[in-house]
Amino acid sequence: MVSVVAKAKVYPTEDPAKVRQALLSIFPGADLQEGEGETVARTDDLEHFMEQVRRQRILDATRNVLIRAIQGRSTELHLNKQAAFVGKITVAEGNVPLGNIDIMFEDDDVQALIDRITPRTVDGEEV
């Protein structure tokens, strides 16, 4: 069974409600927990995330990042927090001033999970 944990630091200059909104714009319906300078979203529902990856036509880029990050039963992805606030999935590289959303995907068959989230494509079309 898939498990998704998304974490975002809440810096003193940030509005905690906006950090919550950034997480919920990627994983609506996730259970949120706040504490010690971060907000954590937990869910097993990937439908909205998968729709956004397809709608934004970023299957290949997201797939490559997820495959490179496989460790055992999990893989991870870092998203730009500011882009997530407005509902965009933008893979983050490096550290940004307000931090990223760090997402850990876990499943017994992580490769099958990646195939489900980001299927292979040929000329931009799912195969």
C-alpha cells in the first residue's frame, strides 16, 4: 500500500496557512500535522498529484527524478513551495530561500508505483 509523506518547513517570515495551502494544493484531503517549525501532510491518495503531473505535461521529468531517488521501498521528490501554493508542480533543485516541499513516496513495489504515477512516454504520449 502506498504511503505519501510531504513535509514543508514553516519559516518565521511565512504564514503557516499558506504553507498548509501549498501542501493541500498538491495533496487535497491529506491529514496535516503542524509542529516545531514544519507542517507534515500524510496521504495514500495520489489522484490529484497524478492529474497535475499529466496536465502540466511533466511526466518524463518527474519520472526521471523519482527513478534516480529510489532507495529500497521509497523514492522522493522535492517541489518548489511557492509554485505549489498556486497549484503548480515544479521540481525543485537546490535550496531556495523559503525551502521546498519534501515528498517521500513509499510502497512495497516502488518501481510499479513510479510507473503508476509517471508512466513511460513516447513522443509525449503515455505508452
